[in-house]
Amino acid sequence: MTNHSQHNLLHAYLDDELDLVRSMELEDHLVECGDCAHEVASYRALRERVWTDNLRYQAPASFRLRLLKEIREQENSDKQKVSVRARLPWWSWVVAAACLLLAATTFVLDFQQHRERNLMSEIVADHVRSLMAAHLTDVLNSDQHTVKPWFTGKLDFGPEVRDLSSDNFDLLGGRLEYIDGHGAAAIVYLRHEHVVNVFMWPSPGSDQEPQIMARQGFNLIEWKQAGMYYCAVSDLNQEELSELSATLRR
Amino acid sequence: MGPSADSGAKMARFEAVVLPHFDAAYNLARWMTRSASDAEDVTQEAMLRAFRFFDTFRGENGRVWLLTIVRNTCLTWIRRHLPQQNSAEFDERLHTDLQASPTPESEYLRQATAEQVRRAIEHLPPEFREVVLMRDLEQLSYKEIATVTQSPLGTVMSRISRARSMLRKLIAAERRSEVKQHD
């Protein structure tokens, strides 16, 4: 190869896109032709600059969360468009009716309660959705040392992830959520086929003792500890759910 | 197994095949729109479109498939919002007297700051900027770039060659304008 006007080939050579024979021909040419050798060196330096200058842009975690939520919403509305009846199991109507009833009830209550109840029903709705949409976990792993680091860079806090298998709660994984206008971690545990979602996010203020509630046939238990808000939700009975909160607060 | 199981499976498959390339999608949109908020709009539109058309995905390369959608969304956005995007800026920069400088371009390349390299890439016309990003930041092969840009391999090869030659000149121009400011 003696035609050094074929500039494109220099780049293909640099990018490892030439076959063996052509590469060897080009290398022979580079030995003889100082101009081309200089060009290759210069473009190699350019390519390395672009690569090593860390010029990639990172999407903000909040955007990532918003987008995930958006996609899930679209998924839900897609489902309903095709056939609401075919896609939803019978009990989802009960849940929907309960939601409506709850919304109606909420309306007449005072504002503070209104907000709290909204949060609770948002948490319950999230829990239900996690069971329905085959989207229980973003990271499916029973190892706390895999689940916890998975959240790094996706949330602006480190969620509490514990191995509770000795207390008969098996760690299933974790999931990103967007609740009450901010990013939240959902850690998923399993006890005798009952799924427990433990939602958590930073919340300033003093610690609060666990409070047990029931909403739409689910039990919830919320508490605050060390600047974090926690809410566990499940169809487990209240005693077993209290056991989980006691274990997590230890 | 009813239809609800199918759509759950769709979401799970989308998360496994497409979502891992979310960062690459955002990066491309961010570079092509040159704005953080526009990049979010474009990425969101592209991701939702990808989800909607995920049924047409035939198990090819998920990254190439997603980037094709992102790139098309970016081009539509550029055509609508920046019809004359930077071809003019570029010409102006290239017509500054290149020959007059005694310093070789590769020397400028060594001295340039990361910020100057970034600005130089931003000043590349879109069709050249995208191949530099896909090749040098995303490490796509020529064949993959040809798929994403829906162009023949030969076109990809000559675009990369031209893009790098422009980029080298632009970095030199960035350097020189800094040196002049200091004089």
C-alpha cells in the first residue's frame, strides 16, 4: 500500500476495523512514510484524549426515576387499552373500588390526615403494582452486599438492606420507586409466600415509634429512625409485620 | 397464562434488554442537543417510543436498537429547534488562518484542556459529532454505527475520518483563541 491519500484507512486501522492483510500492508507503508506515521500518531492521541477526558454525561438520578415511573404508567395504560377485563384479575376491581372509596373518604377529612392517607394509599398502590406488574425487583438478589451497592448513584442516600434469613424473612431484592415526590428505595422480603415491601427515604426530625395501620386489606407499619422514614407493607398479619419492624430497628 | 402475564414479561424483558443502555441513550441525547433539559426531553421521548415499539425488537443488539431510536429522535429535535445548527459556526472556525500558525495541531492537542476538547466536539456539525461520540465514547464498531445511522459502511468510514480531522482543527482553534486572549 503506497497510496497515502487513503485517509479513511488510517482511521479504520486505528479502530481495529481492517482485516489482517490490509493492516499488515498499512503497517509496511507506515514504516516507509513519515507523514502517514505522524498522522496515525496524532489521531491516536486525539482518540485517547476523547476517551480519557471522561466526557460522558451522566443522567441525573431523579430523571432516571421519573422516566421509570413514566414507562410503568404507560405500561399500565397500555394494558387497560387492550382489554381491561382480560388483563386484570377479579380482585383488582376490589382494590380499585377500595381506592375509590378511600379517595372519597379522604376528601372529607382534614388536610393533614388527607396528606398522610394519600401517602399511605400511594404506598399501598405501589405495593399492589409491584405484585401485579411482574416488577417486584430491579435488582433480584438475596445477597445484601449486592442489593445495597446497586442503589449507589441511583438515590442520594444509602438504603438499609439487611440479611434477615435467620429471622425467617428472605431478602428477594430491591427496587427504585418514586413516592410522594421523591426517590425511594423498596427492599423486598418474603415470608411464607407473603411479599413484604419496605419503603424508605430520608426524613429529617426525631425518631418515631412504629405505628400499625390497615389499608385496603393490607397491613402497614411505619416508623422513623436515624433520619430515615420506613414503611413496611404486606398482606402478612400485624404480628409478623411487627416482628419485621422490630428486627429492622434493632 | 393470560395477556397480563405477557405484558408483565414485556416489561421484564424491556428492563433486561433496553434499560441497561439508558446511560448511553442519555449521553448521546445530551451531546446532540447540547442542553441538559432538552436531553431529558429527548431521552424520555425516545425511551417511551422504544417501550411502545418493543414488540418489533427481534433480539438484535439492544444498545444498537435503542441508540437508533434515540438518534432519530435527536435528529427530529435538531431539525425542529436548531435548523442551522452549527454548520456556520464550524465554517467560521475552520476558515481562521490555519497555515499561519507554526505550532503543529498535535502540539495543541497535548495542551488542550478537557473543557476545550468538549467545546470542540460540541462545535462539530451533528452528522460528524454523532460518529465521534458513537465510536470514541460509546466504542461502537463501524458496523454498529452503520446500523444506527442507517448508512453504508463506507460512509461511516469517511465520516469518522472527516470528523476526526475537523475535531483536530477545532481543538487547535480552541487552543489558539485561548492563547490570543492571554496575549
